[in-house]
Amino acid sequence: MPQPQFDPLRAATFVRACLMRDLICDSGYQIRDGDGIDFHHAVIASAFANFSALDKQWKRRVEKLPKPNTLSRVYYEHELEAMVTDIELGLVQLKALWRSM
């Protein structure tokens, strides 16, 4: 199964294929209850959001995806303050961009 190349027009397909490949290659990982929902949450959140919150395991898997890509910045439970700070900084940058138009 070849490593997919990132295409911003097919970001969700890229994430799905890479995460599926990672799960298949990780022979020591046992699928648990809730992993199906977590898998799909990781695909949609990382492909379409600017900021996303996932649990630690799925954050690690998304961050391992091939670079370069333009996927969302991923945070987990202990990084939520940093997430809020980054969202606020992003809003400040957007306001400055709107003012300059």
C-alpha cells in the first residue's frame, strides 16, 4: 500500500488513507470500542478545520502524516489552553487582514 501524497483538494481522502495505512502497519495496536468514531473524527477534523482537538493517540497519528500538508493544528486534552490562545491569535490576524482590505 503506497504512501499517499497530499492534495489539498482531497485532504480527507489523504488523511483516511494515511491513518488506515498506519493502523494496518501498527501490528501491536488492538482496536477498542469507540475507535471507529475517533477515526472518523480525526479524518474530518484534521482535514477541514484550522484547529482540532483529538485524544492523545489520534493526535500522535495525525501528526505523523507525511509532510508537507495543510492539515489542521491538532491539540489534545492537556493543550486546550494553547488551543484557545492560538484561536485568539488567529482571530487577531484575521481582523488585521480584513482591515487591510
